[in-house]
Amino acid sequence: MVSSSTTISASCASKGSPSLSPQKKITLKVKAQQDGGEDVYKIGYGAHLKKLMDAYCTKRNLERTTVRFIFRYKELKPRQTPAQLMMEEGDIIDIVTDQGGG
């Protein structure tokens, strides 16, 4: 499957690693477990992940409440930043879609 790249900008200061400026951008991959589709996003190292989450859901036409973003076996929160999570260039965020049913 072909991956596409999206750049997300933010003007949020980072209190993370002093070697990485808040203006630095990091490339993250978002991979869907169901279909194996992979999207690439560039996001500010100090930007809230909500921007990436919203961009992904809009692009894939998904309800934000039906999708969970997982990194290192933990669910991500919208107000977390790549700096807080010590993410590195090319890290992968997994997507799990909640399935309704009975």
C-alpha cells in the first residue's frame, strides 16, 4: 500500500530534550492494524498529538471516538507530545479501531 505524507504545524513550546528545539519536526508513521495501511506525518516535536490524530481521522473519514492510537503498547492521549514520549524519527503509531457489536 502506498503511504502518503502530511505535515502538521504547531507553535507549542517543548520542555523535553534540550538538544531538540521546539521548532524541530519529527516524521512519524501511523499504521492501521486492520488493513496495514500506513500514513506518514511530520509534526513539531513539541506539538500535541491531537493534531496528528485529527488529521488521520479526517483523512480516513473516521470518528475520533472510534479510533485508539497506540505507541509502545500504551494508548496515546491528545495532549501528549513526541518530546514527552521521547519519540524518534520514523517511530510507528499503531491504530486500533473499536468494533461495535454484540
